Amino acid sequence: MPAPHEIKPVQHHSPIKELKKKLRLEALGRRDALTTEFRIEASMRIADFGLAALAVETGAVVSGFWPIRSEVDLRPLLFGLHERGARLCLPVIMDKQTILFRELVPGAPMIDTGFGTAGPPEDAAVLDPSLMLVPLAAFDVRGHRIGYGAGYYDRAIAHLQVKGLNPNLIGLAFDCQQVETVPDEPHDVPLEAILTESGLRRFG
Ligand SMILES: Nc1nc2c(c(=O)[nH]1)N(C=O)[C@@H](CNc1ccc(C(=O)N[C@@H](CCC(=O)O)C(=O)O)cc1)CN2
Ligand SMILES: Nc1ncnc2c1ncn2[C@@H]1O[C@H](COP(=O)(O)OP(=O)(O)OP(=O)(O)O)[C@@H](O)[C@H]1O
């Protein structure tokens, strides 16, 4: 029998959750079906578009992600931003609810950070990003997004906002991850723009 804290709220099986799950699986299926060649070329285009469109000040803290599965490979963009003076950081899973961002120093060792992810080691500085390049499973024309379903990013963004920080949020995806409409939930924080292989699109 599960301990009380392991019992999921009834809301977990709400129609909205079910619909998000379906949209997530379909979008990830389309992403998985892209060829390696397509993903590499699209990731290079994403880097070009991102470097042309994003202004970062020297010392600005930018969070990215280290690719898992069939995700966009952000490394060309991240290292371009680093050359312009950005400080980079990557998410590290701390527990079932929490990710923190540790500084990524190019050339420094990476460690296994669980769940198939790699990240900076424990002695790396913990940073609060002012620009977040957000991974996602699916997005819509309004800038609403669906993640992997753990709520890590929604919570990390809420945590920064509680501290009075208001990071710029840019979603990173391939065009094929777009869906008609992401169902709204009160905790979802919309993106201000999405960067794909066809360019940077601003919302609102
Ligand atoms: N590259 C990258 N890093 C990232 C994220 C991301 O989306 N992309 N995250 C964005 O939030 C966080 C990690 N989120 C994750 C959420 C679920 C699973 C996952 O594989 N879950 C398994 C079950 C894991 C297990 O119990 O062993 C699954 O869904 O099958 C992995 C990472 C932080 N780092
Ligand atoms: N700010 C928050 N505070 C507390 N719980 C949250 C918050 N944001 C999300 N959650 C919880 O996390 C769970 C997953 O959320 P959701 O389905 O939106 O995941 P997701 O879109 O895949 O998110 P992410 O990409 O942020 O991991 C939900 O049960 C939700 O209640």
C-alpha cells in the first residue's frame, strides 16, 4: 500500500491531464520519427536563428538543457551565447519536485544526474537564470506548453517569480511539436517566444 504522500490527487486523472498526456505522446512520437540528419541540421538552424535574434548582456545567466532522447541539440546555440559573454547553466534533478540550475563551464566535467540526464557536478555554482531556454514536448500558437509531465519547469519558474525574478522564457522545439491547442491549467506559465528550425516566433 502506498504511503499517504504517494497517493496522487484525483485531479491527476482529470480530462485535462488525459488530453495533455495524449498530446504529449503524439508530439514526442513525431519528434522521435525525425531522422538524425534532420535533427542535426535543424539544431544548427536553431543556433543561427537564436544567435541572430537573442540579445544577451555580458554576464547574463542563460539556462539551456543537455539533449536527451530526440530533443533539439542546444549545444551550438549555448556555446555561441557563451562566446558572447553569457554564463550558462543546466537543470539538475534534485528530487521528484525540484530542479536547480548549475553552472555549465565549457570543458569542465559533466556527471550523470539521473533519469538519463547529464549535468554539472555538485561543486558547480547554483545560478538563477534570467533567460530560460525551456525544453518541451508540445506547444501551441499562444505559447502554452506541455513538458514531460513532472511539472519541474512550471515549479522552477514559479520559484524564481516568488524570489522576485522574472526570467525571459523561450521554448525550444522542432516545428513538428506544435499542436492546435494546449489545454489551460492555472499553474502553466506561458512562453514569450518559441525558437524552432523556422525561426523565433514571439507570442502575445
Ligand atoms: N534535456 C533535458 N533535461 C532536463 C529536462 C528536459 O526536458 N530535457 N527536464 C524537464 O523537465 C528535467 C528532467 N525531467 C525529466 C522528466 C522525466 C524523465 C523521465 O525519463 N521519466 C521517466 C520515468 C523515470 C523513472 O522513473 O525512471 C518516464 O517518463 O518514462 C526524465 C527527465 C531536467 N532536465
Ligand atoms: N507551480 C507549481 N506548484 C505546484 N505544483 C505544480 C506547479 N506547476 C505544476 N505543478 C504540478 O506538476 C504536475 C505536472 O504539471 P504539468 O502537467 O503542467 O507538467 P508539464 O507541463 O509536463 O510540466 P514541466 O515541463 O514544467 O515539467 C501537475 O500535477 C501540477 O499540479
